[in-house]
Amino acid sequence: MSTTRLVPALCTWIENGPDESWALQVDLPASTIPAEAAPGDEQEIFVDLNGVTDRRNVPGGIMARHSVRDEGGDSVDCADETKYSIELAVPRGYRGSLQFLPVPRGLQVADRPTWLDVLERGFVPAGHHGLREVTDMRGKQVLEIAAPDARPLIWTGGDAPASEVPGGAGDDRPSADEHVLTLGASPRRIWIHRPQRGPTSAPVLVVFDGLRFIRGGLLTAIDELVSPPSVVIAVDHAPVGADGPDEGAAVCQRADDLVMNPRFCDDVLALVRQTVPEFSVRTIVAGASYGGLAAAFFSLRHPESFRGICLSPSFWESDDRGRRIWDLSPSRADSEPGGPAGEPESRTVETRTATAARPTFCVDHGILETTIADSVAEATEEFAARGIDIAPRPFVGGHEYLWWRELMLVRLAEVLAE
């Protein structure tokens, strides 16, 4: 057995064998826990390693508390001489996010409200722990962690997550014009960025959850492409209101937008045509989770206008009529009243006659996001039965923004190179 100690104060990778999972030893000194997050007598610390530990098995992620002994062998029971430890089995090639969560003592399974409350109190250790801090999709600080054999990232943007703010403040930041308009049934914010080197003949890129990806370095990375898209349209899904952000309303609005919503899809297409009236190639739509589901739906509903980049798509979801995503494929729905994807009879002649266009989208998912992986496997068979072939590409991780940020840019570069 060989040991590779990367970060003595926090993480140790132990190799059990070339074909075995890594053993990850996590040691959290109590002195590095922020004061506001210090666990009370009725709390424990859960190590949240994305895809590895699970809210459905909280005890499996609880760290053991140890009192450090001094050189004379006496037990010292003070906060500065206490640490929390756990050893986890981690797949080879793993990359993901790490944070620590104070949870109620004895908690076995965390339901959604409990888990959301716990996540709000999540923390990363203070001090120099040797791991890069990034901002996740919820706007929280997490640590990026990678197994010794994880493949290197192609895109490393977002080292300073808050540095890229829409609006172009700062000489070296990409500019993006902010607008408020109605998509679907309510107003929301969008940002439009025109890369300086983007040829007018290049596709438009539409990104769901766009503000979060922008803050992670999306525009900077796109500007570094040899041949970037002509225009980037980033869509935020939070309702626009005078009383400030409402997290619950934002969650509901996002689901309404992205879970196979024909009106939202058609409004985005109208926005693309208004923004780039001369566009002649299919727009690329990209998103993760619900956004990945929407990217596939857009390609199915308007195959002549959209092609999708689907990251960890929520293919397990159904629409308000109980249909799954493959039920909306043109080959199945053309004969239904209302036409493909259940659109109204008023759909344009241009769209109805574009029978030569085939839905085109790529799919990536994590091997540790079981529900997503199972639904992708199911969808692959269902789509194949309808004449639509997809070849999902798995990555070694969970439902993970760190992978989505990387793969969105990788897949975008592949599409633009075609």
C-alpha cells in the first residue's frame, strides 16, 4: 500500500491498488471551523463530498470527533486540540466539490427541507488547506477536490468566482448587456454578450442558469476560443421583483421554464431571431440538470433551429401531461393533434415543413448521480426506438457544477469545430 499525502491538514489519498477505489482520509481540525459554523452539543459534522456521501444515508458521512493527545500522553479536551475525521471510498478519476455541514445529532435521512436548511449553513475550513475554493450553482463556497489520477481540466476559468460580473465592470472583463424581458409567462433577466472574434456566420449560444455560469468564468473562456459563437444569450430564471430575490419563487420559476415548456421554448427562439435576425445555422442551447432536459426538449421541438448540449439532464421528469422527454420526439408526435411536441396548431408553416432536420443533442452525466444515470440509460433506448441515436458520455462525479462548467465549454468547442 502506498500513501500520497497531498494536503496534510485536510485530505490524504490512500491507494489500495491500481484497480481499486481510492481511500480518502479527511481530517478537519476544529480550529479551522468558522465560529458561526461550530457544531453545538446536539450537532455533528457531515462531510458533503458530491456523489460520494448521500443525504439518504447521513450516518455514512458523519465525521468522528477526536481529542488530540499531547506529547506526554494526556488527553487535551479543548477546541484547538480537537479534530474531526472520516475515511471514504472514492472512485478512481474522481473530481467534485467538498464542503462541511453541521447536522442534527442522530439524523439518519435528510428530507428536502432539512437538507436545504443544512446546506445554507455549510462551510469550508479557514486557513491554507491547499484546495481551490470555487462558487457552486447555489452561490456557496466549496472546495474543488480531485483524485490523484483525475484527468486535468481543459478549462480552468473561474479561479476567482466573483471576478466576472455581467455588465463589464473592469477593463479586462467581458461585457454583457443586461435586459429584462418576458419569456414564458413572466419577466426575467438575460445577458447578451458578443465575442469580439465571433464571426457573424457562427451559431448563437443560449445558456440556461446563465448568470451562475457567467460568474464561473463562462464569458472569459468563450472569448478564448479560436472561433467563438457569434452571440451568447445567458438566461436567468429568477422572477424579477421589487422586493428582492425569493429563493422559493426562483426554484418554481426555473422548473416551470425548463421542464418541457413549449411557450418558453418558442419565446427563446423568438428572442434569438430578434437578437440575430440574419442567423442561418442552428442555435446551440446548453444547460445542466433541468437545463439539460430543456436543451434536449428545444432540439426535439425545433430541430431545424436548435441543437442541444445536455449536462446531467433530468430525463426522469415528466411534463404537465405525464409525458417523458422521448414521448415528445418528432417521430412519435407528428401524428398527434397539434403536431410535434404538442405545439398549438398555429405553429408556422416553416417549422411544420422542416421535416429533414433531425433532433441533435449530446449528453453527459455523472456515474455517481444514480437517478440521472438510470434515466439517461432509459432515454437512450427510448430515443433509439424512435430513430434518434445518442451516445451518452459518463464522467466520474456526481450532480456537479465543477464538471458542468468544464463540459459545457468542451462540448461547445466540439460543436463549433464541426
